[in-house]
Amino acid sequence: MRTGKERQTGWIRTGLLGVAALCIVIGAVRGEAQEVLVKAVNICLECIGIG
């Protein structure tokens, strides 16, 4: 049986996981994943001297 502190920690973890998942979904819907990919490609190309 879990104590009150362990139960509270479980709710906090679940809440934070839910908020993180919601933020990921909102970012994906807004197209921010594509923007991050474009920036990563540009940085990578600059590092090897092409961009």
C-alpha cells in the first residue's frame, strides 16, 4: 500500500506527463516539428560548410 506522499508524487508525475503530451500535440498541430527540422538541417549544413 502506498503512503500519501507516494500517491501525491504519482499524481504529479501523471499530471506532468499529460501536460508534456498536450504540448507535443499542440506543437505538432501548429507545424512546429517541421520548423525545428528545417532549422536543424540548416545548422548541420553550416557545420559541414555547405550552407
